[in-house]
Amino acid sequence: MISAAKLFSQTPPQAPQHPHQITQCSATRNDPFFWLRDRSNPDTLTYLKAENRYAETVMKPVAGLEHKLYQEMRGRIQETDSTVPYQVDQYLYYNRTETGKQYPIYCRRLAEGPGEEEVLLDGNAMAQGQGYFRIGVLAVSRDQHLLAYSTDTTGQEKFLLRIKDLDTGKLLPDRIQNTATSVAWTNDGRELFYLQLDSANRPYRVYRHVLGQDSSKDELLFEEKDARFELGLRKSRSRRFIFLESESETTSEVRFLEADEPNADFRIVSPRRDNVLYQIDDSGDRFFIVTNDQAENFKIVTAPVSDPGRDHWVDFVPYDAGEPVDALEAFADYVAVLVRKDGLPAVKIYDLPRTERHADIPTGKTSAPLDTEGRASPRFGRLVAGKDPRAPAPGAEQHDPPVSRYVDLNQPTYDVDFGDNPTFDADKLRLEFSSLVTPPTIVDVNIHTGAKTLLKQAPVLGGFEPSNYREERIFATAADGTRIPVSLFYRQGLAKDGSAPILLEGYGAYGLTEDADFSSSRLALADRGFVLALAHIRGGGEYGHTWYHAGKLLKKKNTFTDFIACAEELIREKYGSSRKLVITGGSAGGLLMGAVMNLRPELFATVVADVPFVDVLNTMSDPSLPLTVTEYEEWGNPNDPIYFDYIRSYSPYDNLADKPYPNLYVTAGLNDSRVSYWEPAKWVAKQRTLSHKDRLLVLRTNMDAGHMGQSGRFNRLKELAMEYAFVLKTLGMDQ
């Protein structure tokens, strides 16, 4: 590693310090950079812009490398491409991209006949003149004549909902501001259900909108008054139901409505009970429910639509704590389940016994979501708690265990998920599969024979050959003896002598899994000799919700020590050394970066922290901020002295010390509503006051974007190219 003093001679900006005393839980702390929270203060923007100029100056000597990295990554993309179409009634829906254009074009064509393409939305035309652009939700009405879609042009994730007449190509006058990314059409196509956001960006109200009516007259159907809960809204694949989900980190409640009777009242499936989570799908006259009710890693139960309360829940299959349930999609004659086996995802298909099959409703296809936000069944990645299976209720219907089979996925480490499956009476299941060396692959699985039909594998240009790379899975041992999986990817012929550079990624929060999926961008580092590694640490969901629970609240530090154990294992096995060990994480993964940097600064050469959640104590102490109250059940409420002390003991901003730290690259978004820009800004400003200056430290704030970074596929590659150039520069590999 080259000394930072030799890398640049410019003077970094210094933010002014203003004493600010905070007293909480009988403790007083000084926060001299608290003033950076005030976006209206001209000094705030002055400081952020000064940091941006400094970052540009520092990176100027490697501008050529940055451009080369960008060209390499872009050169691996087939810029003119199309997704695999899926059929909804008489139409095939898909989106495509064109050379040189940043955004997808959403299209459809008739499944039979001339097949002339109809452009529904062109993201490139819509994004013109905008510093940021994102489409939130797209949903076609059941009769295929109307398209509801939403857009965000600030990065604040407050979406404008519009409706387009697909027969005339014209926009209807309906405009609904401040919406979330969930909508549901009634079956007659005359009304649209949508969610509105509160001041903290929480989806908290569901409205019924009558087409052509001013939105000020929309009927409020339900308001979630508990600030810990957020609402979700979706249409069932059977087209029969509209589901309204109210969920906190630990508790949920689902309501449902017949889509043919939009003026009826929502009915509750089962009233909320503390620490019980459940979500549902339907197969005609029965609901399929995934729940942690006395089943910590979740089980599947069924209940009749006519009376779906908990007293009528009956186990669909016996609970297996060793096979956590992650997601479920129900069809007319089968149920597809995403489970975890040995820390990896697996797909299991159950034939429905005749007593469970649909009855008295027509088979058909759901309304046409054009992206994953409209899919009929959610992933249950954040559900947690409970202990043992419960016996069926007295008098509940009994049946023989359904026939099940796994979809064969023979890889050492991989990612798999449900694809677009809008057809209720389908006899094929679409899956999306990839691994660290296998590009995204779309297959249809015949549910009767298990035969897989390859529909498409994403092309990777630039001479990519999978056989030139190796992927493997190793295990680190945590301080308490827990085995932590690490997925690895590198070029064949690696000399395990400790000389290779390593990029280790981590997240470990919310029960979300960091499965080993494909990224063509990683090839830019792999081809420069890097070992790319993913740490599957506690706090994530790789082994179900026991794994998640072991890395949250008062066990959060397991996440950090697990990650350190993974880094040490890579060094012990001579994949590399601390001299060239780079770590990266974003958002809650940025918290991970800040925490391990404080715990073991000498272990890492360079840290990349994207929109990092690093001022945990101050953020979780401010209930007016988005996500604070809803995430008390993830991090704890610091107004409780127990959680105050625990959070304070690991919060990266509060635990900075005057000692040598690794090189650090930090990003922020001025319009970020999830991790406020001032968290990374304060963190960097405080580090600039430390006496140890022999390292590179830069902060780049995107002045037009939010939590997701820049919009547009090429803009995102430019951001990544700068990060990679920083990494190579700090490791002395920029020549």
C-alpha cells in the first residue's frame, strides 16, 4: 500500500465546529457537527461542495484509470437488449434497452397475430431535463386498457401517480402526489387503490381513487395509526383479492377485499398479535399463510377464505426449523416455496391435494405488473420470532402431506428467485438464477416433470468465459463458535500465497440475504487479480430468522465480529493479506463498515462506505426522521437506557478515536430520505479533526439523488468506476 502523503498534497476541507450539548438517559455528549443537519444553512452546502471539489482533485491523477474502468464495465453490457416476455391475456409484456440510452423502454405486443410493438412508457423521454428519474410502479388494468405508473424526479422516494389510456396513448388528467410504490386495480378498471406517505415517508393510508375524479375527493379506506407499522398493497394472482398488509419489524396484520366488490369493507385475516408475523397468498377458496406463529423460521398454514382466523389455521406441511421459509407463490394446482437449505436458497414445489385446490372461481391471469414491485407474492425476508409448531385447531380439515420436489440447482453458491409468474393456472414456474460466475439466467420449470427450459441467459460481452473463473464457499468461525459462510470468486490460477488483493462485501441487517449473484462489474477487479468475497453474516437471513435474530437489537455486535472473523479467515487461508484487504458495504452495510473500522482499523487497507448509516444514536433518537420509529424493533429505542448504552457502544460516529484508520471512500445523497446526507457528512468531518492524516479520505455527495444513488444505468457505472479507481489507487495498483 502506498502512503497517502505520496498520493496527494491538497489540503482537505475542514468543517467548522460549533458546540452542541445533547443530554439523554442521564448522559451528556457534545456533537460539534450537529449543525450540518440544517440543510437551509448556507454553510452546509458550502461544506458538501468543498468535499466534492476535494474528491475531484484527489481523483484527478487517476481520471484515465477511472475512464478505463467505466469503459470496461460498460463494454460488458449488451446495450440493446430485451427482457423475456411474459403473457397476460392476449399480450406479451417486456422491457428493452437501446444503445446509448440510460433507461428501459416498457412495451407490449400481441401474443398472436402481427405482433407489432406498442411502447407503453419510454423512460429516456420521460427523464429528459431531470437530474434524477425513477419509475416506481407500473400496473395494467385487468382489461389491458389502462396503465397506472408512478415517477420520482428528486430521489426522495415520493412518487407522482399517473394513469395512461393505452388505447389513445394519452394521459388521463388524474394526478396523485406523494404516493408509495404499491397500487391495485379493481377488476372493473374504474377504481384504483393506492398508498399515501406521511411526513416520515411511511406508507400509512390507503385510498380508493375513482378515475376522472379529483384526488382530493378520494375515499380514505384505512389509516395505520401506529408509527411502527407500514402499509403494503397488492393484487392476488387469482385476480380475486386485493391484499392490504400492515407490518412492523416484528408484527403484521393482513386485510383482504374481493376485487369484484371494491365498495365492500376490508376483512382482517387475523388480528395483529405482538411478535407474530404472517403474509398470505390464495389458491381459490383457501389462503396460504407463511407465519412465524410458534415457528421461528416460519411455516406454511392454510385457512378457508370464508373464515381465515387463526383458529382455523392448519399446517400445510410439518414445520421444519432447519428449512426456513422465505417466500411463497400459490397457483391453481401447486404452491412454489423459496426456502433456505444450508444457508443457500432452494425452490420447492408442492402439488396441491384436491382438498386444497381452488373452487368456484374462474382461472385467469393477474393484472400486468411490468416490474417486480407488482408481483403477486412478496418475499418474507424480514419476518422473525416464535418457537414451536402448533397442532391443528380442533375440527380443522386434515389431509395427507402434499407431494413435494426440489428444483435442482447444482452450484456451490448461487442466487435464485421467482421470476414473472402472472398466470394463476400455469403449469410452468419461471425462475431467475445466477451465481458469481453464471450470468442471470431465466428458466421455465415444468411443474409435472421438473424439466427446465432455458429462456435466456444475459449476454456478457468483452470476452467473458465462465471457465476462466472459480467460485467457492468457505467458512469462518465466529468468537462463539458459529460457522459463517463466505462466498468467493476469482480467476483460475490464483496463487494462495497471501499476495492477492481482496474485496470483501457485507450487509447483515433486516434479515435480508446477500446471496451470491452475478455482477459483470466485478469482473473489472477479478481480472486485475482480486478475490471477490461475500460475507454471509448474522443479521441477514441466510439461515432463516434465527440467523437474523442473532444479529439485531442487543446482539447487533455479532454482525461486526462475524465480519471480522470472515476477514481473518481469508488472511489465514492466504487468499490475501491486510495490506490489500478492501471492504465495502452500503446503508446498513455502511454501519458495518464504520463499526469494524473502529474495532480493527489495522485489519483493512481501504474501506468503501456507500450512504452509510453511521450516526445511529442521533438518528434513532429523532422520531421525526423517516424509518426511526419503524426501526426501533431492528436497532432498539435509545430512549431506553439499555439500548442507549448498547447503541452508543458501537455507533460509528460516536466511537471514532484518534488512531490510524484505513483509507476511506464515502458517498452520500443530498435527497436521501433513508440515510440523511448529514450522517456521512458528520462522520467524515469528525475524522478530519483526527491527528493521523496519512491516509486518503474522501466524501462524494450526489446533489441530485437520494439513497439509490444516481439514476440511469451508465451513471451508476460511472459512480462504481470512481470507487474502483479509488480502491486501486490506495493499493498502488493504479498504473
